[in-house]
Amino acid sequence: MIAQNYVGCDISKQWLDFFDETSGRLRRVDNQADAIAAYVAGLDPSRDFVVMEATGVHDRLLRHALAKAGVPFSRHNPAHTHHYAKSTRRRAKTDPLDARMLSDYGRRYQPEAEPAPREEGERLQSLAGHRDQLVAMRATLKKQLGEAFEAIVITSLKDLIAGLDARIKALEGQIAEVIRQAEDTARDYTLMVSVPGVSKVGAFSLLALLPELGQRSPKAIAALVGLAPFDNKSGKLNRRSQIQGGRSRVRRALYMAALTAIRTCERFKAFYTALAARSGSKKLAIIAVARKLLVVLNAIMRDKTAFA
């Protein structure tokens, strides 16, 4: 059932600005659990639908409060909502105006409600994100080590790298424990690593950053990740279709999985070889394998059946 009242919410670190479509009222509340809970208590789950932009961690308290109260909500790419705002010829930009715009956006597009946030999913996302940061820091230090020539600098860099190695290993152990503690998550992890090329790191990255896996159509999940080619043709212009947008970290994980799958699985190797010969582009063929892996993973998660 489509909600009749779209409540737009502009989110910042300090406060939330709400615009109620039906009453036309604007209200600002602190971005704190108690203040948010008090506001959400006044919403009607059968009538109200909250529309917000995806703002990283700053919308976390609101999402949990809405889910607890049973109020439907959806988050949207700020680039899309900003383009919508421009299409309405609005030049001024303030938090209250953004809240009003998000309410209009909801009424115009009538989005589907997002699933309630899962604690283990958020823990995985936090741990996996921190691991990625440490891995990036280690890569920077290794590059510096390759260029260093002073003994004291080399020793210092090696110590720092060893420390990061230990921290990354400890984080991976914590991630594995979070996965083991949740029966559904442990099952999904086992299904993912059954697919050729999907490593342990790739699997927990997908679990953390792509919870929609198994719940969307093949085309929709490919577009979500950024592995769907989009046409670029106008008049006499006829460029090759290109992928764009999507979740870059998930795309990188699938790209690395594709490289391994091509080496270790005859099915994916044959697909890659044929496409590379036909297109004349090895990179295009690798991306196509990454998309094929994503479609396979989507089907496996939907059917809860391991790769055969």
C-alpha cells in the first residue's frame, strides 16, 4: 500500500529537518536518539513514509528509530535528488528547503520501502570498512618502503607495516566471528565462497556492502553495483556502451573475483576468451565476467543453493 503522506528529512551531523507534506509543517530535531524517538512516535506507520538522502552514518539513528516504530522509509542518492531539485527550478538551498524537496521527490516517484537495518550487517560494514582503510594505509607504506634508502626509515616503515599486518589479521578474525554468530549470515557466506573466484575477503565485502543480493533482478543488481552498460548514442554519435555509477568497493571485489575465476574455472575462462576475441578488449571481457559472477551470486543467494 502506497503511503499518502511523504515526510522529507534533510540530515546533518547535528540535526534533522523534517517537512510533513500533509500539514505543511517544518520541524528541526537534534540528531540524538531521544529527540528522534520523540518525533518518530508522532508518525503514523500506516500513513507516513520518510524520504531521506543517503548520508553515511548520520542517518543511522533515524533508520533504527523508524524501523523500531514500523514507519517505512527510503534513502536516495544525493546526486539524483539534487538533479530533481534543479528540474523544479529551485535555486535557493537550505536544510528546510531540502526537506521540502525530498517530500516532493517521494510523492513524485513513490519509492519502495527499505528493509529494516540489521545489526550484524552494520557491524560487518563497519569492520570491513575499517579493514579497507588499514589495507590502503599498508599499501601506501609499502610504496614508501620501496623508495626508502635510509636505514632508520626502512626499519620504521617495516615496523609500521608489521603492526598493520597484525591489526588486519585481528580484524579479519572479528569479521569471521560476526559471520559465525548469525546463522543466516554464516549460511550466506558459505554459499558465496562456493562460487569460483570469490575469496573470503570478497564474500564478507559483499555481505557488508550489498545486502540487496538475492532480492533484485539481474539487471537491477548489476545497475546497483555499477556493472550495467549504458548506451551513449545521439544523432551520428555512436559510442560504445559504458558502465557507470554504482558501489565502487563491491565492483572492485567482483573485478578481483573475476580475475581469479578466469584462471581457475573453465566455464568462466571460456566465456572470457570468447568475449575478448569478439570485442578486442580484455578489460571489457573481465568486466563482463564480473557481471556474470554477480548474476550467479544473485541467483545463488535467491535460491539458497551452492554453486554447481
